[in-house]
Amino acid sequence: MSGVDEVAGRYRTVQLGDHSVRMLLAKNPAGWQEALSMVDKHADGVVIAVNGQVPDGEDLSWLWDVRFEHFEETSVVAAGERGTDLAVRLGYAGVEHTLVHDTVRAIESCPPGHVEVVANYTAFLQLNRRIP
């Protein structure tokens, strides 16, 4: 595993303007916990993107099963079609956050440097299509 850089775009790092962006995919609460544990808390920005399309599951009650509390020392940008739902969850977790629905714009709103992005399935696919 130490030699694996990316699998189907997961864990890949791309350049977007002044941002070096590492993209992580999470599909279910256990996967979210694992992906969030991999986020570099010293990154210049953290973007979490959530959609609620059929492949993702339209019911986002699972957001309450994910521990976002360990980001209470980190500013997060909530993004995606269901970014508002995520922002509510982050608020209850005590996480300082902003809301920028468009994931590319959310990345661009972060300070220049390294940005960690964690996204669910369709948000991840959309971002992969938009970033070469």
C-alpha cells in the first residue's frame, strides 16, 4: 500500500491555481470516519463536499453518524448540493465553517497552498470531471 498514490482518482493530488488539492472519496459513515482521519489538519484549507443524489443516498441522516468534532480546531468549507445540510451538522459539531456550494469555488475560497477535499460519490465524480 505504501507505493499506491491513487486508485480511480482517490487520493490524487492536483493543482488548481494556487492550490495543491488532495481528493479523498467517502461513501458511507465508516468510510467517512476513515477519510476524515486521513485529512492533514495542518492543510491550508479543508473542503467537505456532499451531494444527495440517488447513488449517494438521498437521505443524509448518516451525517449525524460521522464524528466531525475533531475538526473543531480547523476551519472547514462545506460544499456540494447538500452543503447546507452539512453546514448544519458542522455547526452542531462546533466546527467553524463557511458554505460555498460549488466545490471548485470552495477550494478557491481557501488560502493558497495545500487543500484537503473529502467528497461523497457524486460530488467526487463532479469534481474529477471539472479538474484535469
